[in-house]
Amino acid sequence: MKGTIAMTTHINREWHLINRPVGWPEPEDFALVETPVPTPGEGEILVRNTYLSVDPYMRGRMSAAKSYVDPFELGKVMQGGAVGEVVESRAEGIAAGDHVLHFFGWREYAAMDARHAVKVDPDAAPLSAYLGVLGMTGLTAYAGLLRTASFKEGDIVFVSGAAGAVGSQVGQLAKLKGAARVIGSAGSDEKVRLLVEEYGFDAAFNYKHGPVSEQLREAAPDGIDVYFDNVGGDHLEAAIGSLRRGGRIAVCGMISVYNDTEPAPGPRNLARLIQTRGRIEGFLVNDHSDLQPQFVKEVGPWVSSGRLKYRETVVDGIENTLEAFLGLLRGDNTGKMVVKP
């Protein structure tokens, strides 16, 4: 079925990368540009975005350095996860009024090949959840903990950036699957309380209150079996220092060094991996898409029943997307950061 929904505007606003940031991104590196609302071609759909995702990995795409994904092009609209309503369809299988998940964010309207969109059910979960707890964020937590870190029942688990979208889900998944103890680090006392009182972590600490290594040893006197790394830097070194025999470290992100202009020093205690027979492994969620059906089948009911809790930080207005992204890098968010254009 094909069709069209009446639109109230013919202007589309979208964010372009103008300069490649050096160090911390600055507003002058970006521009909010007005363009005509695109017209879908044959086999394409036009989507009015309802929620946009901003994520730490986007900082890497602002650089021209070779990486696992192509950099953003200068002078062109950026990309990111988004969910929205189809307002016009020239494709079979997707109709006007359907809701879809896609990768053409940082803009109000997006035209795309229908094969690049996945239908989602707004009655099964809030639309924003498909960008977070039931989307790429959730699968990142699931794959990193269960496959990369080889989590097993009885493990002691440490999560950095634990009040963020991925970290909060990692800790809860570990508890639901029988972890002996889950410890989290966060950047404010309010977030520390959230981890313990709402997300069920056994212990949490504010990394700004003292050396991470000391606070981790106090929270996990018997050491840790798994470290899920979202931060890098002193957190990674502390985790290596507390690793038990056969310990595993899954490296998801290193937000503490994303804006550094000089190479960050590596952990000074890597030799301890010999003693502990430990391992460190990085991962990308795209390498684990085969887990998606299993992930949704297992985690979906936990979300709908309230056993797995999540929070979102919602920023209103397409014009505030950049500030939302910068706030994410500062750690202003609790849970998933999304923008409502």
C-alpha cells in the first residue's frame, strides 16, 4: 500500500558539519541549514522524524581519520539513528502512517530507500525506546556483556559510565542473569543513587570523589570478573588492577579520550593480564546483529514488565540537537539522550 499524509511545512532543517573539530567540538563547526522537504523517488519513503539519537561514536565520525565507519562529509547533512512517521510512500510494504527506524537523523524530514527502514510498533513500546533500550543501545549492552565479555552466572561485574544508556542496561542485565555483584561508576552523586536505588546495582561510586582504583577496590574487595568499559583512561587501568583470574574486559567506548588532541597514555599495568590470564576485547554492535532476535525475545518482556528499567533525557527542538550532543559528551544525560525535533 502506498499513500501520503498532509504536511504542515515544506521546509526541512538539517545539521551539516562545516569544519572537522580539533579537540572539543565548537558551535562554529556546525550549521543548521534550511532545505526543501525532499521528494521520495520510486521505492522510497519520506519520513517525518519523531526522535533523533545522539551518540558518543558520532564524535569519531567528525574526524577524517580512518575508522570502522566513513567520516561525516563536510558541507553535508550528518547521519544518526532516528525513528519517525512515514508521510509519503512510493514503496511496497510500507504505508503512510507507519512508523520506522532508520539511520537518517540530524534532520526533520528524510527520504530514503525503503530497504533502509525497519517498521516498529508504537503500541508495543514508546517510539523513543527503539533508539535506546530496545534498539542499538540495548543490543550493544546485550552483545558486549554476554558475547564479548562471556558473562556467566556468579560473576562480579564493574561498569563504567553506568548511568548512561548502555551502562545502565549492562548492569541490570547482569543482575537479571545472576551476577554475584554489580558495581557502577558515574559522575554525580545523583547518578550514583540512581544506580543503586532504581537500577539495582549492589554498589556505585562517584569517580570525581577520588582515585577510581581505590574506590573500585573498596566496592569490590574480592576483585572483578567482568569490566564493561565505556570510559577508558583511569577506569580501564583500575579495572585491570582489580581483575581476577580469567577476567574479561569488553571495550565498548572510551568517552574520556574522544576529544583529546594528544594520544592518551595507555594503562600502566597491562602486565597484570599475564598473572590473571585476563583478556581485553573491543567490539562493535554491528558485528553482532545476529543476536537481535534473541535480544528482543529476551529483553522485550523485561522492559514491558518493568523488570528492566530505563531513563531518557529528551531535548526538544531540532535547533538544540548540537547542544544535546555536546551535553552527551559532558555527561549531562541520564540514560539515553534523544532529541524531539
